[in-house]
Amino acid sequence: AQRVTQPEKLLSVFKGAPVELKCNYSYSGSPELFWYVQYSRQRLQLLLRHISRESIKGFTADLNKGETSFHLKKPFAQEEDSAMYYCALSPLKAGGTSYGKLTFGQGTILTVHP
Amino acid sequence: DVKVTQSSRYLVKRTGEKVFLECVQDMDHENMFWYRQDPGLGLRLIYFSYDVKMKEKGDIPEGYSVSREKKERFSLILESASTNQTSMYLCASSLGHGRTQHFGDGTRLSIL
């Protein structure tokens, strides 16, 4: 069975500082990794997925299979980045297609102070 | 834009009642999911469905059942509500395996 761990429940930084939200996973096969974000009074939404290799709102995340990590990073945090962030994993079937089922971490609340 | 609509934002029920949470999506998605969201525990999958009348257990199915009679609608049923089922419930849908899940606004359920 797969497991996703986000070691920090709360993370506070000042505007303009770098931010890193940690995510570690355990899974015996090939996973697909995601970051989802929930801003205040908004619904949960996808931020980025590792297979896209893209930067969204200045955030990037690199899958490190050796360390089984998928940390989310942004070089200069903004106040509007304050939100709840969830790391999630979906197992990949042979051929590269995910089952679609997600296992989420416990979440990290990011607060960016002015 | 994908729209996932949950019938109630807030719901208060009594212990032992049978509770229905409804979710409707308007994008012809095959997959639908029910999660509960609790502080410190993240989101945990209760049940999911890959097709009409098809359902599979998630990680915490005990005390719950689901129904998917039509492709656009996925219902979560608490057969006999208990206080430990007080939580935020999130519904999601996705187009196919491996696609982005789109979430509803959630239903905050309180069992008294």
C-alpha cells in the first residue's frame, strides 16, 4: 500500500523568502505525484503534477525517486500563496496509465507574512 | 469549466439517522470519488466509482455506502450516522484514469 507524508503541519515565511513544502512517499511501483492547493474559502484544486514538469504560479516540484520525495518549492513567496497544500500519489499501471485513485498526505498550511 | 456540485454546504443530523450526500458533475466524467477531510489526517478516500453502477471501496469504507445510478451523480450514504462521522466530505470527478480530479466545495456534516 502507498503512503504520503508531509512532515510539517504549519509553515510560516515572510513575503519574498524562499519556501519549500516537504513531501515523502512510499510505494513499491512507479507513482504519479501531484500537489493540490486549497485557498481560503475555495475548493481544492490541482497545482501541478510531476509528469507535466511545469511551473505553476512560480512553484516547481521535482520527483526524486532515490529519496522518494516530491518537495514543492518557490524562490520568492507571495502573500497570495497562503493556503493549505496537499501532496498526493496515484499508482501507475504498466503502460504509464494511472488508476486515478489518489492517496493524500496530511497537508501543510502555508502562511506568508507581509 | 468543470462543475462538481455538492447538494449541501452544511448539514446537521442526529445519531442513528440515515444520511444522504449528493454529488453531481456536468462534464461526463467516468470517475467519481468521495473523500473525508479531517485536520491532521488530510483527505482519505471512502469510495470511488469508475462507471455507472460500479463502485469500489477506498481506504475507509466502514459505515458508508455509495450509489451511482447515473453517470453524473454519485451519492454517499451513511447507513446509521455516528458522531465519529462528523467531518468535511469532498466529492471529486475525473475524465479517466490518470486525469486531474476536480473537487466540489464540500459538505460540512455534523452528527449530534
